[in-house]
Amino acid sequence: LLQLYQPLNFFGFIYSEIRQALIDMDNMFDLLSLAREVEDRPGATTLRVAHGEVSFEGVGFGYDARRPILDNISFTIPAGKTVAVVGASGAGKSTLSRLLFRFYDVSEGVITVDGQDIRGVSQESLHRAIGIVPQDTVLFNDTLRYNIGYGNTAATDEDIERAARLAHIHDFIKSLPDGYETRVGERGLKLSGGEKQRVAIARTVLKNPAILVYDEATSALDTQTEREIQAHLSEVSRDHTTLIIAHRLSTIVDADQIIVLEDGAIAERGRHGELLAQDGRYAAMWRHQRREEQTVD
Ligand code: ATP
């Protein structure tokens, strides 16, 4: 029986290794949400990031040509500034970040980074310049150290700890019996939504991209965690060109510009105070969220 068991056990091992590799690959594709819809153009150049200014000019897009999602979107995020996008579910907010990362190509208009059409540069160089903190961070079935350092092979332990401190996850990690060696993911320690987002922030800090995209989680984190993450994020986004896809307006009161998307078009834009003074859609959304928060508090 042992003779039979050993090979079976061996195949079981191989199977679990293969399965793990597939999960990792799957996670990676999820992580980067690699739609693989676009290819580098022949002769694609390397993106030259001078300051990190991002510009959408007359952008139109639909996942299906028969159903337009975005129409004539124009806005600029000056280098180091923060633009926040708000709007009802399905308005097309996350689609903007997918287009910037070039998972899909625009059907009209152009997106530029420091004046270069992103369709003309290699995806590798574009992705190096942009760090995304996604809505739902997928963690690898590996250690916290690996999960933070992922994507930055040159990172030392000190670099990883510094990033974790900035993302305010270092103390939590140190409090775990295995510290940075703690395994997380499906087969390890389950982290809360807020902890996962902090790992994602640490990963992004380590990558130190010129452009930061923060896709706020739709699932409500508790108010305290939300405030903390917000505080950490504004620390991290200082000096970075930042696009925030926001669901909670309290996150973005300090943004340099707020864009209100409605049915794929820009309905309003301005700073928080200006939009409140306009007393239009944003002001109505603000009042609505305040009322909800007060009911919850
Ligand atoms: P939410 O606040 O709920 O995250 P959102 O404003 O970010 O919404 P998007 O994710 O940009 O909305 O989606 C805009 C529209 O595009 C939605 O109607 C959605 O159904 C559609 N859509 C999103 N992704 C795809 C896809 N991969 N294929 C086809 N349609 C899609």
C-alpha cells in the first residue's frame, strides 16, 4: 500500500503545486486586471515621465461599440495634484482608471501622460509609472513581506518596512507572532478589508510611481478605518499625481478638483466648496451622504 501511496502522494504534491501556481497566476491577472485587450504598437517608445501630468482629451469609450460608456471626457491632473471622480454606480468612474492603465484603448480622443499619447508607449513603461490601489486587493498565498515587496525585486527589508510604516500597517504586522513572515491569502491569515488596502498602499509606496490611482472600496469599511486610510493616503499621495475614484465624499473634500460623472459625461466640476455653493448634483449627493452618516453614527 505504501508503494501505491507514495506516488499518489507525489502526484498530490505536484497537483497542489500546479494549483497554487495557477492561483498565483490568476491572482496576478486579477491584481493587474490584465484584460490583454491591447498590444504594444510596433516601435512603441518608453514613456518619459517628467512631472507626471495626466490629461484626458475628448475621451469616448464603450466596452461594446453599441453601448457608449464615456462621452467626451476632458480633464487634466496637473503634476502632483489630486483629481477625484464621483458619481452613481455604473457612471463610468472605474472605467477611467482602466483606460489610463490602458487595459482598453479609447474609441475617441486621447489620454496623455506628460504630453505622450499612451497608445504610443510600451505598456511596461506605462505600468511602471502608475500605481493602482484597487477596490479589492487580491493577496498572494505568501508572506506579508512578499505581498508588499511584490513587483519590486530590488526592495530590501528596510524598504519594505519603511513602506509598511507609511501605510500604517507596520505595527499591526509586528504584533503578529510571525511578523513579516506571516502567510496571508486564502490559505493563510485572513486580513480585513482595511488591512488589505493598507498592504496595497504599502506595495504602491514601495513602487513609488509618479501617478497614483486609488479606487476606493465600495464595500463600506467602518468609518474609523476609512478615516485612517484616507489620512494615510493623503500622506502617500503628496507629491504624486493622484486620481481617486471615490464612493464616499468625505474622502475627497481636499481634492484639487472633483469631477461629477453622470451617465458617462461630466456633469459638474470644481472644488468641494465651489460645488456645494453651486447647489447642484454634488451638493445633493453631499447632503444625502451626511444624512446617511448621521443615521449610522
Ligand atoms: P461603481 O461605482 O459601481 O464601481 P463605476 O462608476 O465605477 O461604478 P464602471 O465600473 O466604470 O462604473 O462601469 C461603467 C459601466 O460599464 C457599467 O454599466 C458596467 O456595467 C459597464 N462595464 C464595466 N466593465 C465592463 C466590462 N468589462 N465589459 C462590459 N461592460 C462593462
